[in-house]
Amino acid sequence: MACGTALKFDTDDFLLHGANNLVREIRPGQVLMGQLTERVLANKSFATVEGPVGIGKSFAYAIPSILSGKRVVISTAKKQLQHQLAQKDLPFLAERLEKPVTIALLKGKSNYGCAMKASDLKPEDEATFRAWLASSKMGDLSDWPGRKPFYWSDVTAEDCVGGHRCKFSKDCGYWKSKEQLKSAQIVVANHHVVAWDLRFGPKKLLGNYDCLIIDEAHQAVSAFRGAYSKQATPYSVKRIIRGVDKAGLDTKLVKPLEMAWDAMFAHIKNLDGEVPANPFEAHGEISQEILATLRAQVKKEMADHGGGDDVDPDDFDYAEKMRSRKPNLHQDYVTKLEMLGRSIDRPLEALAEIKDPGDNIVVYVNTTDKKAKIVNAAPINIGPMVGPKLRQLDTVIVTSATIAVNGDFRDIRNQLGLDMNVTVNDEDGAPVTLEKKEVEELVLETPFDYRRQALLYMPQHMPMPVSRSGTYPPTPERIKYIEAVSTECKKLIRSSDGNAFILFTATNDMRDVHAALLEEGLDNPLIMQEDDAESTFKAFMATPKSVILGLKSFWEGVDVVGDKLRLVIITKLPFPQVNDPVIRARSRTVKNEGIARGLSESTAESNVFKAVQVPIMLTDLRQGAGRLIRSKEDKGVLAILDPRIWTGSGKKLPIIGQRAPGGYGAQAADSVGFSNKTADFGLVDKFLRMLCQEEVARGAKNKTST
């Protein structure tokens, strides 16, 4: 038996045969995924699984994980799924399986408040923050009422020095979470935490584990890249300057540091996008020298007071290492010194990488909403970085509703480095080549009846998308494009009587279409996404017949079941931004590799589009389309208003016999899984009005029955 030997149960008993009433229905896809999870846990192998909405992926991997008795880390992108797993699904399963399981939830340090840093705040803010910390169980930002405070970045546990060095550790949420890891069989963490564990370990932050399950894996590559990236911001030295003063160190370097840092960012004020290495030039080198001098002073001061920064508080076995240390008579002072040292390390490391990035690093400048310039050094391909770390684990399961490209997992396998030849050093330092892991692949079918439940609308008369040029007034082509999109949205919204999402890839498009729809005088409330997506969503749910106009936050991770959402409009195919520095660097790498293999420049350029742009577009499109049908009772229309979906030629449309799209357009149309496709608005109007009538009939029936 693969797992659960002591209980004489295996996964099939629960998912296929319904033991303990664990599931309300037998789902073939869930059974297959559960069997695969059980198998790879036993065989110490890898797997990639695409499981559409409604499969029940979390139960499928959680049941065999619990039964195996192995230590398993589950990595997710969204906090919502983290909380669902750690606080609902896993405790429920442990109870029904009659097997006690210890569970730990760990988020990144920026999610936890730090009492030590509260004294940096203004008195009124400090009082509010400390009162909240006292009332909060874990000091977790998700517990904060309303929007996060503007000063949150100044009071996070980002520079945590460890429980044995901080007098507030007993009440510190981050430290309590770290302590819970010790006894946990199942650890739920976000992609960023797991990425840091892989970067410095693996198993440095999270301890030893047998299996890593990467759920919501379509976001893992971006999160993992973030863990290996460095940033220099205009604010990077503000905390350092405060820390030098609070620690009572010599402040003679503070003014030169401040001047050099300001000069650095004045030097790049006109830069944007990808830049050459060392864009700061001499100003960066001066800052680097001053920071290095300050870091050496902090290290010496710590040594003089019986401290030391040779033990990393992020280490899983930090507590054991610290128990042998003598108590420090200057604990508060040493704690402040170490926090200062850790805050110096980040900009110091960033400047070093920005100055000498290496072949697999792209350096670029981006501008924040507040017009601040940030300089980044990010990996182009993370496979060579995370692949060797993943290959050292017994079992890795990579899963999402959208990770296969046309049923093929090569893109995600390549990006995570699962297919690489990996050489590591053994205990004696000798190089050892790891054998390639067997990677099982499974693409599960949707449990929904899309032929009955959904209709894909692809109008053929739409103009090509035109971006706002940045000039005012807008060009005639831009005006025509916005008018066409808003007109089509208006028709669809009136047919559906609201209860719709309009999804955009650009803020300017969203604002311009919103303004155009307001001029139309629609009866349905329009709710445009602002900074706080959660508030936007709450307003939508609370407002009858409303319409959300949303950006990236609403393309995924939003779950609306029933009549409240029966129309999703995608205004533009979600190709990545052409000026995205990482995408440009990846594209350049793929093109150069193609030319090195003997391809012509034009063929190599075409391969870039297929290998880089199209997979990203298809993944994001499927995520957006996935908002529509969330249960077997849901019905609705997905409208794609981008004429590029009609590129090329292809099969007949099932409903009206028109030509179906070909090329990447065909891939896009087919990828959403809806078999009913049409370009005829009359059919769409009829279907949506029928859904409205069904909603009214259900409401009348429910009113009568009560």
C-alpha cells in the first residue's frame, strides 16, 4: 500500500469509494490526481498536473499527503488559498481521516508587524499600532481592519533578528509561526517563502521536508524570480540613517551617504526600462563604499558588546544554535545593531549586483505610482537557479488550472529547471551528477458541461487594439478603438442586465472605457477598480446588477458563484507588455539560442513569439476566462473583443458555421475550453436574456416557498 498503511486506508478509499463521507460526490479527475499524488510520494518522483476549476485539487493532494505521514510543504500564490488550506481544508481532513496532523502556516516577514520597530512611529501611530498588535493573535496584516496603514513598510518583521535576540519575541507573530514549524507535518507557505527557502537551502527556512507541492503554479515562476532579484530604491537608506542614530553610532557618514544616494537617483531620473550595468556610475560606487564602511562598524560594535551575526535568524535550527550562546547584557542594543546590519545588507547586495549583473541578470528601472524610480536586478531565466534545488527534493508536484500550453508541460518544466542536468557537491565536496527525476504528467478534463453552461462570443467587426500614445488629445485611431469596445460592452451589459466583469490589460484602457460607458448612461452600476481590489470586489458583491471594470487582480483568484456573474468580457488578448524588461531579455535569449542553432533571424524571431509571448497570453487568458463558470449550476457568456483571435483560418464554428480562428487565435479560442463559439451577437443576446429570465423565475419560486 502506497500510504496510510497503519490505517489500512489509501486515497481510493476516500475519493473513489466515499469512506468516512469525506467527499459529497465522486469526481473522476480528483480520483486520478489523488492516485498520482499517492504514487509519486511513494516513488519519490515528480509530477505536473493541470486540474481545471471544480476538480478539487486541494483534497486530491492533501489526503495522500496526510496519510503518507511524510513532511509536506504546500506552496500557494494567494493568501486566500493559504488560509483555506491551513484553517479549513487540512483540519477538516485530519478530523475525518482520524489521523492527528500538525499544521503550520508561514507567510513572508513583510506580512507580520514588529513591536521593536513601533518606536520609530509618530506617537499617535505607535499607540494605534501597539493596540492592534496586542489584540491580534499573530500580528498578521490580514487581521488589520480596513486598508493597511501607510506606515506598514516601516514596522514589518523584515529585519527580524530572531527570537533569542528580541525582547518582544514571545508575542511576535512571525516568530510564533517559525516555532510552529518545528512540530508541523504539513507546512502551508506562499511562493515567496518557498522561493527563499530554495535560494538559501533548500530546507534552510522550513526545515527538512519530503515533498513540495506547488499549487497555483502559474504564478510560481514570477514569485521565484522575485526571491532572486535585488532592488535599490530612493528609500533604501532612510531606515539605515534612522538606525545609525538610534544605535548611537558615529553619524559622520550619514550625510555623505544621504548625498550620494540622492545623487544616484538624480542621475537616473530620466531612465526607464532596461539599462546597462551600473547605471548609477560613480555615485553608486561612493554609496557602496559608505555602506560597506557602516556595515563593518556595526559588525565591530556587535562584537565589542558580545553579539555576533554569524547565526542567521531565518535558519530552521536557529534556536538550537543560539542556546549555546551566553546571555547578552546589552540585548536591546545588540538587537538594534543587528536590525541595522540587516537593513544595510539589502542595498549593499543590490548595488553589487546592479554594478556587475552577470549574463543571466537584467538590470532595469521602473517608476512607481508615486513617480519614484526603482532599479532592479532580476534573473532572466530562473531554471538554472531553482532547478538544482528542486531536484534535491524527493517529490515535487507542480499543479494549477493553467500550466499546460495546449496540453504540453514543457514551458513550466523548462522555466523551473525540472529537465536540467544537475551537478551538486557531496559531503566531501566532490561533484555528483543527479539522475533526472521521472516526471509524470496529467491533464484533467473539466467536470463542467461547457456545451450546456457557456457560450464564447468573438465578434469579427472589432478594430485592432490601439494604445494611448501619451499625448492629448488621443489619436483618431484611439478614439475609434475605445468607442468600439465601449459600444460592444454596452450591448452585452444590457443583455445580461449587469452581473459582469470587464477585464483589461492596461489602466488607460479601463479608465477610457469607463468614461465612455458613463456617457452612455447605463442603468447598471459601474465599479472601476481602484488601488484596493478587495474593496472593489466587496462593492460589486453588495450592489445588485453591477459591473466591475478590473485589471490583473480580477483575472484570477476571484470566485463568484451563481447569477451574480454571468458575463465576462475580455477586451484584449493578454499578451505581456512588449517593453517588460524581463520579457525582452528572455526574448533576446531565446532568439540568440535559435540563431546559434542555425536558424535564420526571421525564424528565430518567430520562435520568440511562440516560445515566450504566446504561452504567457494563453495562461492569463485561461485565468480570466476561468472567472465565469465556477460550479455545475453556473451559466454565462465569455466575450473576447480582440480581433486577433480571428488570425488565420480553421475549423467551422459549431453553432453558426462561420470560420473559426486559426494560428495563435485558434489556440486562444480553444484554450478556454468552451465548445460553443459564435460571432453572432443575436445568439449571445438571446442566451443572456434567457439567463436573466431564469434568475427571475428562481427568485419568484424561492419567494413563494418561503
